[in-house]
Amino acid sequence: MQRLWKTLHSALGETSGGETGDHTADEFATFFTDKVALVRASTATTPLYDAPLQATPQLTEWTALTVEEVEKLIDSAPIRTCQLDPVPTWLVKDMRSLLSPFVALLFNASLVSGCFPSEFKQAVIRPLLKTRKLCYRKDDRAMRLIYGCRENLRDSLTTVSECRLSPQT
């Protein structure tokens, strides 16, 4: 494993800092588990927020979605795929003329019946880190490696794309 990290550092142009980390993945997991437990314990006595009850507006009328509107929505969607997607986005875009009538029918039927398939109620949450300095311990080598690799890869990819996009003389 150490050889793999050395190869990665070499490929990214990093020099060896002479650091040797003796933290394991279990220690890393234990650190965050303990941190969550500490936060929960420190907020256990905080009173619950009593949210005032508000009347929720009801949807009683709507205009049915048309096949053309579905095609426009599919066309305007970015080509990104999530692990929950049953089919890659590019394939949906390619087959939009076949899929649009079914999607419009499904959407309109869901509104009429008030039923929404439970499979569509799932989401993948990816936290956005607001700071690069997530290391709570100065010797937390794993976090420094993760951020160092990410930064070096980004810089390398930026350099490569600039070289490829610049006009060749």
C-alpha cells in the first residue's frame, strides 16, 4: 500500500516529506464516531424547537404536462448521472422521443392519483466541505493526503486542459 501512495505522489509531482503515518482506517472511523458522539452529548439537553403549525396550500388544479414539455426538459437537463439513476442521462437524451410520452403520462397520473413511487423518494447526499482544514489533529495524515491528492489532481488536470485548449503554434 505504501508503494501505491509513493507512486501516486510521484505521478502528482510531490516530493516526499519524510512523514510516516501510523493511523489506520479503524482509528480514522473511531475518531469521527467519537466526534459525533461528543456533539450529540453536548446538545442532548438543548430543548427541541417547537415549529408553529402552518396551513399547507393544497394543489387542486394544474395543467397537464405535455410530451413537448417533457422533451424540452430532457433536452435542457445536464448530462450528469447519479448512482440512483436506472439509466445514464445520455441514453435518456438519445431516446427522449420514445420516453417523453411515457414520462408525461406517468407524471400526470401521479398528480391525479396523489401517488409518487417510493423509488423516486430516495436521494444521495454528498456533503460540501466548506473548509480544506478538516484536520482536527495536526498528525492526521489521512486527511492531508486526501486534500493534497485532490488539489494536485485538480492542478494537473487544469494544466493539461490549458495545454490542450491553447492554440498550437
